[in-house]
Amino acid sequence: MKKRTSPFLIIVLFISLIPVSTIANSTNQLTFEKKGQVTPGEIIALTYSDPYPTLGQPVHLIITVEGKSNQRFNQTIVVTDEFSGLIAADGEMKLISGNITLSRSDMTIGILPTYTKRIAWYPSVVGNHTFYVTAASSPKKQLNISVSFDVEGIIHPSFGCPSIIIKNSTNTLTVTLSEERGETEEPTQICILNLQSRNSTISYLLDNQIATWRTWIDQGENVIEEELIVSYDISNIPKGFYNIFVMTPKQNYSWPHAVKLLDTEPLEYTVVHLSDTHIGKYLNFVNEKEELIHLITYINENVHPDFVILSGDLVDWYNKKAKRNVYTELKEVLLYCDSPVFTTPGNHDRYGNNLLFLYVPYTNLTAYHCFLNPVSDYQFPYGSINFVFLDSGYEYSRWEIKPQIWSPTPEASGLTTSQMYLLENFWGHTQMNQIVIMHHPAVNDENDTGLGALANNLPSGNNECIAFNRGEFITYCLQNNVSLILTGHTHRNRVFNYLGKEPLNASAWPLFVQTDSATLNRENNGGRVVRVTNNKVVSYEYVLFC
């Protein structure tokens, strides 16, 4: 007798295939006045799912064109983004502007009255965006969207993206603050800024503002989000590791472990890479929080790194309705760390569902931004190495139909066109050796397989890797002095060259490095210790921290 699949299992698998996000039903439509006869293929309406999205929140642009053509033909739709806004670069928030071609795709036009094209957009720049949409000879249309931060308060520096300031290079600390206010209310200002030692025994009041810059972002209904960037002279503040405290007329804000002051830039230093701590994982016989405390204690006592990197899946999932706050638990552990901690998000850091055993692919990073790090992508130089942190995206291809159906190997949506543009033009420093950190790998030694698997036309395997712009990212690493690409996600310790093969020597840059979960295997808990001497990576071994 053949075994029958449970109806419940079928329902669970079906739901798990549906990506869950914050993309709302479209209600904001811009319809263009018809002047004379409208020709087939002409753009007649533009729609967006949200005119005021937040950083890292997916948005759909919906383009409607005229049909009613007696003959079928293909119409090329081009979408460009002209933007002005903020990104985290060179250890602070910077105002940039640019123009990116986001999408170039074909639509087939026929006898139906209208045809619709949906284009997903994942914002990377906080600010004002004007989308220009063209369709062959159709007149160019435009649509305006404002992107804001999804938290109020100190945007940078933060707990998960601190500032490390080398005082013989600069005596300036730059703080970025974001607050909502009514259009007629007084502009945001910083009344008090304190740097407090980690144990709060010493406090330094900074009242010598040397530069102030501000902009605002429309939020609709006479509300704006104001971004305030203020620079302070810290020449009289001694080297040390500090918490930051800010008071405005509206609210008090703070981040622990947000500022590290050094007198000189190191020539030799150590960085620890941890990944996939999965704090709060259910149905697990390991207490991830206790394991992470053990690791941090070992790192403090034996490694003494200049900073620690956490490359995603920091928590297993966050449920704001539950009594347990896994991000709070994670922060409690990281406060033990004697070194600054830099984070980047993974697929699990987006999970926000109430069904604890149903790993549906959420896309929103609000909890991560609120509790740990308000920015998703950033870059800073340290010790003549350029460190680039990238959000490698949400789950894009979780389930493939295989003989072993309960064997998910989720791939990631990957890097957006905007991220690649910013990497090539702002985050990447090609004159320096570079290390890139993200959660999902770009290279593996095996392909995604099964019905529904992602196609692969590159020599390296793509299983559990990024989907979009994988080839473009690998090419960037080959051509731009990238030494290491530090990733997690696979819960394995492996090193590949760009072909998905084991390297012939330990410095055949670029090397695509996967690091095991730091907490889920008691006998193998540890991290990767990266050592740098005279501007070059000299080692990157995985070490058991026990």
C-alpha cells in the first residue's frame, strides 16, 4: 500500500512556498491623462505599493500599459531611479546622489485592454527617489517615492555599527539622528550628547559642535522625517570604548558600545568572525545564549580582537507578541564583549511570524534595525583594509521538490542593482585590500537541485547562495582587490575560490569563506580568526573557542 501525504503537510508546504513581506495591496495609483488616441504599449498608469516605505522594506512598482493591439509585440520597459539620500560609508552617514537603471525587461502586448508589469524594488538609500519609466516611443513617466529609516533616534553610531575613530587621523565624531515631526514644528536639535565609559563610571559632555547638516523626508499627512547630522570635536576625549547618549527636546536616545577611540591606527590586528548564533531557536537541545556567553568570554580572555563580526542569523526569529525578546537576549550577551561588534542581517533576522514551526520567508528588517543596527549595508576602513557589510537578502528559493522533501536549502534573493551600484561607486575602495561580509555565500561546490531549483550558468555551484547579481558580485571581487568574502548560512566551515574549488594556496584571493554556526554544535562551537599584518590578511583559520 502506498503512503499518502498528509493534507496538513500539503497545506504547510503550500504556505511555506509563499513569500511573506510587508508589500501591501496597491492603492496609490498615478493615472496619466489621455491626450488624443492612446497607442498600444503606451504607459497609462503607475502604481506603488507604498509611497513612504522604510529602509529594507520591499516595494512593488506596478506599470500599466495600453493593450488593444491586433498584432502581438514585445515592449521594452526601462525603469531608472534618480535619488538623493543617505548611506553609511567611511564610518559615518553620507549624503549622496545618483542615477541607476533598476530594470530593463520586456512585456508582451496583445489584444487585451491593458497589460501590467510588477517590478520589485528593495531600497538601499534613505531619501527621495524619482522613478522614470519609459516604454519604447511612449513618453517618459515619473513617480516619486520617499524612503525613511524605520526607527527614530541615533542612526549612527549604533550597537551593531559602532564608530572606530583613529585620533591621529581625525578628532571628529559624527552623529546622525532621525526624528519625525510635523511640518510646522521646530527643527530637530541635539540638546545634550554624552559619551559614557562602558561601565558608566566616567562621562564626557560634548558641547562643541563643529558642523551641522540636516535634511527631511516627506512622510505624508503633513509629517516629515528629519535627518540631522552633527560633528563634534573629540580631541580632549581619551581613548576608550564608550556608550553614547543623546537628548533632544522630544526624547532621549542611547546605544551601548557605540564609539571606540584609538590614538593610532594598528599595523597588526585581529578580527573574529562569528555567524549564525540563532538565539531563541526552538526544538533545540543547546542553549544558544549560554553558548554565546561562553564564546564571548573566551574571546575576551584569549583572542583580544580589535572587533567582532556577526554575519547574520543572529536570532532564530522575533515574535513581538511573545513574552520572550530574542534581540534583548542577544544584546545582553554582546554587552559582555570587550570589543566593538559589527553586524549584518541574515534570513532568520527577518522572521516575525507567530507560527513557531513554520519558517516562512519574511522580508522585513524592522526588528533588527530597532534593536541592533538601524542600517543594513555599510562600509568603513580600518588598518588599511576596507570592510564592506552587505545585506544578502531574504529567502528567495527555500523549497525544492526532491526525494527528501524535508531538506530545505534556502537561497537568498541576493544583491540588488542598487547595492551593486553603491558597492562599485561608494562602498568599494579599490585602492585598498578589501574584506566583504554578508550572510549568504556567493560561491559553493554544488548546485541547487530539484524541481523549482535556481538555474546556474556560472562555473561555481549556487546551492544556498545569493540569486540576483551573483555573477556581477563575483566579478567585482575578482577585479577589485577583495581578499576575503566572509559568510555564514550553510553551518559549515569551507573555503572556495571563485570556481567553487578548494584553493591551491591559502592566499589565492579572492577566497569565498563559509563559517559554521557559532552556537549550535557544542563540540564545534567557535569562530574564524582573521589576522592582518601590514595591510594584508595573513590567516583566517576557524578556531574552537573552548
